Amino acid sequence: MAEHGNEPGHHTMTTAPTADHQGPGAVMGHGGMDHDDHAVHSEGQHAGHSTAMFKNRFWLTLVLSIPVVFFSPMFGHLLGYTPPEFPGAAWIAPLVGTVIFVYGGQPFLKGGWQEIRSRQPGMMLLISMAISVAFIASWVTSLGIGGFDLDFWWELALLVVIMLLGHWIEMRALGSARGALDALAALLPDEAERIVNGGTETVSVAELAAGDIVLVRSGARMPADGAITDGSAEVDESMITGESRTVARTVGDAVVAGTVATDNSLRIRVTAVGDDTALAGIQRLVAEAQASTSRAQALADRAAAFLFYFAAGAGVITFIVWSLLGSIPDAVTRTVTVLVIACPHALGLAIPLVIAISTERAARAGVLIKNRMALERMRTIDVVLFDKTGTLTKGEPALTDVVAIEGTATDDLLALAAAVESDSEHPVARAIAAAARHTGARALTATDFQSMTGRGVQATVDGSALAVGGPALLTELGLSEPESISAATTEWKARGASVLHVIRAGSVIGAVALEDEVRDESRQAVRALQNRGIKVAMITGDARQVAHAVATELDIDEVFAEVLPKDKDQKVAELQGRGLKVAMVGDGVNDAPALARAEVGIAIGAGTDVAMESAGVVLAGNDPRAVLSMVDLSHASYRKMWQNLIWATGYNIVSVPLAAGVLAFAGIVLSPAAGAVLMSLSTIVVALNAQLLRRLKLNPADVH
């Protein structure tokens, strides 16, 4: 298969060309570029405050609200008890309530002021208006001014507590864009060994310059992009490519900053540092893509803006009408009741509760939702773009075919190949050995094992010299493929399989084919998505014949092949340019910009930290059917959001006119106490409705 065209260690196989890194690959880190904090939309903030702030204020305000509620005469009257009376008892609710208003209400008061300045009224302004009116009216009542009975201290306390809880729940469900950039930067070591006058000196990565020669020891990371000047090694590039297999690199080959020399030391001539490295470029792409991803305004904010104008208008009309009727005290009472009853208890929890329950249900199905908008957008997706290797396929070779010359049994050929490979830990060697065990081929013992980097392996089996390798080994030995097996190997190559030849005593005696195995779950996922009217596309750096072979097997709608890592996000943009909403599923650092660019980025949990940080959704396992769980959950949670918003908003639309006294002529007047009780009941209805999401079954194995 294409991924093994330049296999790590010893195998170079006959295969179609594959898109490779194309130059220095990618990293920048501690000593390099700092990402622009303003370029990335951080969803861990709201109105300039952090998630931890809302959490801390919620718990303290909750504790403070207990005495306020308990000593409130209105609350005591509702429950039929009389608060204890002792010197100063009447001032507990006003004093502690003031602390709650100032401390717990501060984020909303600031947010409301910002919404006034920006002329964009929303949830913060609606909350700040309600708590401010309740605060002033309650103090007027506590001080005995005007003879009003507008004791809203307990309602003020509970409103602040519920709103802090709602914002904390909401923000905890959001992902942070900054984590992706931090994960990229963390790929680099802090220091490097620079070679000077035949010796080495330890310097920070920031001190390196193009042209410097650095020593990279076995097991260490490349400190910068560069080219190998001395040595050869198996290089782990998984943090860049998402591929678990190491790649053989030798003198003249480009190496990527952040990758690891796994088995030998190398000397590297630095070609790029800091902002010029390819990973720094990926950082910029991630930042730009995340900043460019549209952040639709939350439905609750739009509903809150409507309710603000509705409540403010109703309040003004109420005061004017009741004043004209000749009762200023009644006008004030009715107006205050209208403004307080408009406070968005249920509205403030309508969406956060649904999100919290949705994320919990998703987690039980192996889906981690990091970004609220990702969940909301999933129901609108037109096409799911899967990265091939490690997502639709297993990302590791499997032996699929064996052919032998006349006079040699295929089981014997496989036994010989497995014996030669027995001392190798290479993924291809493991695949051949696994196939031999599965077919029951006899176990043979090999001696004098030797790895030939980039060409193959050789050993002695039953007294005969054997070798297993690809086209480079045939060329080196001056051998050609026998015609008796060429028809089979030509067919293998045409579908993109990797081919290894088995050589005994200077003659080719057979060949084996290896391919990246398609997951059984992928077939079910593709079929289920298409049944729901969602297109499926695939993107890969592999050659076209390899990509189309997989696409044909899975019946995929569209294929992007031979795509360089840096160009993946352009393909997402291309689909978006056609008016399609895209969900991208990937697992490598090179997928990070594409994951951020897509309407919904979905990272395979077995992938890199960067891919997972860039995505709005992370699949805990490698099962692509979990994408279907996201689709179902998105539709279900969206319905619950709308149901809750309709209830919360509808409740206010009905209760505010009643509080204003539109039915006073009929003897129906909603008292402040009754309004407060109904407000709490609406919150309970919203909470119970959100709980119904727990009935939703999200098992990837049940997709159809």
C-alpha cells in the first residue's frame, strides 16, 4: 500500500508514489513564534470572565443565599412558616442580599453594561436589569419607603445563583482553541546540542540559526527543521503525520522539527527555525481557521434580546397606564413585578442544561464534546470528510495476497518470509508473521539476520540465504520479477498494494502483497451516513489508485488523493465553497488546520494531542460509527433546546402581561409572590424536559 512505499527500517516496496512531507516539516515551540491570542476565539471566556470565576462565585453565592431565603418574610409566607425574630434578624436578608448582588451579580452587571455600550442587548442585560430592579425594590421595602411590599431578596439571591450555575455549566461544556497551539509548541525540546569546533554545547532552541549543525541523540526530538548530514535512523513522525510507523531517514533527507530519532544519533544542518518552520505555519493555519470559523450567536442570547425589549416595553406601558389610573404605588408595584418576573430563570438554564446532559450522554457513547457549537452544527452537516489512514483504515499493514513460482507452495513461501522477518519489529514484519500464524504455516528458524535500511532484510533459513524486500533490493541484486508471478503483482500494484519479493539463493521465488486494512466499522458508518442523506468524502496523501481502491470498497462519494499535509484545510474550504457544511474526521497534526476550518472538527482519540485540541469533538476510540451518535445527539439536543426556549420565552410572554395587570378588570392580578413561584416552576419544567435526553440511545454498534 502507498504508506509503505518508503517503509521504516528496511522495506522499500513496489507501490504507487505517495505524497510525502515535501520539505522541512513543521514545528515551532518554546523559542519560536508565539501565537496571536487575539486571532483565536477563546470559548472559555464570557463577558471577559473565566470559567473558574463563575464556578467560585456560584458556590459562595449558593451558601450566602441560604440565610437570605430562610429569613425572607415573602418566602416564609409562601411555605407557611415565620422566620425567627431576634434583634437584627430583619437585616440579614438585606445585608447578605446586597453582598450577593454586588459579588455574585458583578459579571452580569458588567456584561449588561457592555451590551448597552455595544447596543446589543442580550442575556446579560436582561439578567442585570432584573437583579437591579429586585435589589432597589427590596431595599425600598426594607427601609420602609413609600409603604411598598416588594421584598424580592430571596428571589434576587436565587436568580443570581441560578444564572451563575447556568453560565458555569455552559462554559464548562466549551472547548478552548488555545490548547491546540500550546500542544504544537510543546512538541519541541527546550534545548539543543549545537556542534562547535568538534564538540557540542547546549543552547536553547531560540538560539539556533539556519546553517547550525546540531546533534540529535537516539530517542531525542529534532529541535528545528533541517537536513541530515551524518547518520541514518528510524524517525517517528507520528506527531506530524498521525502515522504510527517510523520512517527511514538518512544523509540528505529532510527531517521535521519535533519528530524523534528512535534508534540512532543524527547530525542535522538546521534549515528553518522559529516562524519559518513548517509547524509554525501549521500553528498559523490553526489560529486563522479557528478565528475564521463562524460562531453563531447562542439561541438563548437572541431570545434574551427579544425578552429585554419586551419586558422594558411592558414595564414602561405598565407604569404609564397604572399612573393614569391614579395609583402611583400600584404603578410602581406592577412595574417592578413585570421587570422582576421577566428575569430569565428558565431561559438561563434552557440551553446550558441541554448541553450538559448532551455531553454526558455523548461521553458514555465514547464521544467527547469540547465545543458547544460543534454539537449544534452537527445536525446541519452536508458532508463528512474522513482522513483515510487510521480513521477509515486501521493504519497498519495487513498481508492480503501471496504468490509463488511453480514448484513452491504458497504456505512454504509464507513460512520462509515469516522466518526471515522473525527478528524484526517492523510493522510489515509483524503483518507477515501474523499471517503465517493465522494460516498455520510451519515455523522455521532464521539465523544471521541483517536489516538493510531502505531495501529489506536478509537471513539464513534451513541453510539457504533468503531476503525479503521491495524494488530497491531487486535493483541492487540485479534481479527481475519472474513472469509467472508478474500478472499477480501487477494487479496488486494497480489497486495500490505494497509488494515485497522473497529471494532465495539469488532468485525470486515469490511475492506478498500488503495493504492498509479497511475497518469493518467504516463500511457501516459510510452506509449509515448516506442513508441519512449525508455525503461521505475521503482525503489522503496516498496515490490516487490507493485512495480510489479504498473509496470503491467503501462506496465513498468523493475522494481527495495525493493531498499534501499543508493543503488539507484547503480541501475543506473547497467543499465549503460549494455551499456544503463540512464535518472533518482526522487524527494527525497535519489534520489540525482542517479540523479547525470545518464546521465540525472530529478527532480520533487515538490521534495526536494537537488534532484533539483543534477539534470540537473527540472520539474516545477509533470507531467511525461514533460520528452517527453525534448526528443523532445533535438533532435530539436541538429539539430540546427549542422546546426549552419556547417554554421559557412563552412563559414570560404570558406571565408579564398578567403581572402588568391586563386582566385586573376581571379581578385577576398576578402578585409578586405568585409571579416568583411561577418563575421557579418554569425553571423546573425546563430542567425536567432536558432530563428526557437521557432516554436517547447512543451506541455506535446500533447504527443502521
